[in-house]
Amino acid sequence: MSYVITIDGPAGAGKSTIAKRAAQELGINYLDTGAIYRAIALILAEAEVKPGNEEYLREALSKIRVELRDGKVLVNDFDVSGEIRTPEVDELASVYSALPVVRQALLGLQQEQEKHGSIVAEGRDVGSVVFPNARVKFFLTASPEARARRRYFQRTGKEADLSQSDTEYGEILSAIIERDKNDSTRDTAPLSIPEGAVYLDTSDMTENQVLSFILDHVKAALSQ
């Protein structure tokens, strides 16, 4: 019997990395819902479809097909995997993903993935809205500073030198704090801890420690 594991949490909490590795360890599928929203946001912005124009949004969404295939993100068969991993697209995704018409259009697409077998799904409402009956749910978080340091390392390949004023680190930290505020206060599917989710603050944990924690809980749940 197939099952769903959900990992929710704020931007920069390491959800994607942990979800991908957990799926590999368990031998099941990985669903990157954030990539879907970023892809949609990128295409809508490039087509100059404004967030406030619901009529045009519906029309544009009806013509967009998003697929997660072989580790790539395809929009109407065009690979946008690299283009969606930028700070600009992060901001766009936050805006468009808050719109009810966008979330409704993509809800079915995400839920259909369960038909293809067991999955690890990560996002900001996968445990509360997309897969409320998931077998195991997690909520990963970390302090804004810890998440900013991780993002800084991902972009620069070096640790943030907090003893000095680093403009890029400061910009990343400010963006994360603003994103948290927007995601937590928006009217549609605000960021929240799903009912029954295991809460984990990863601020002082390594990636391997987080993965071990997740796998131990999943294996224990599946053995019951």
C-alpha cells in the first residue's frame, strides 16, 4: 500500500534537500511542490500576467502544463530547472502562490502524484491542505539567521562572516524575514504547523542529523 510523507516549513529550512534524500533512502518518489509554484510564477511573470487580474490568470493557467520528470522541472515540455532557482523567482513565487486561483489550479496536480506510488512531499501546506491524511507529517524550521547562513553558503560556497558587515548576507536575512511574514499572514493557505506533525527545529543540526531523525520516525510509523 502506498503512503505519503509530508515535510512543511518556512523558506530556507532545508525541506527540499531533506525530502529528496529521504525519498532516495526510502526508495519512493519525491514531490517538490515549491518547484511547481516557482515554475508557474516564472511563466506568469514572463507572460506579464499580473497577480491582480484573476480572469487572465485563469486563462493563462489553463494553458500551462508542469511536469517533474527525471529531476527536471518542465513547463510545456521546456526545461526551466535552472531559471526557477533565483532570489527573484523566490519572490515571485511568494506572490503568486498566495493567490487562491493559483493554489486551486495546482492542488489537483499535486494530489495526482499519489497515484504513482508512495511519495515524500515538501512545501508550505502539503501536510495541512494537499495531503491532510498523510501517513507521517513533519514541520521543519530554523531561526532566520540559520536559514540565511545556509542560503548564503548555497549561493557563494563560503560561510557567512558574521563578524563583518556582509551586504549579501543581510539582504538574504531580510528577504527571509519578509517571506516568513508574508507566508504566515496571507489569507490563502498560510504557513502553519499541520495537525499531527512532528516539529523539528534544525538550527543547530547538521543535514545528516536531520535526515536520520526523519528516517527513524518514518520507519517507526510504518512498522506500526
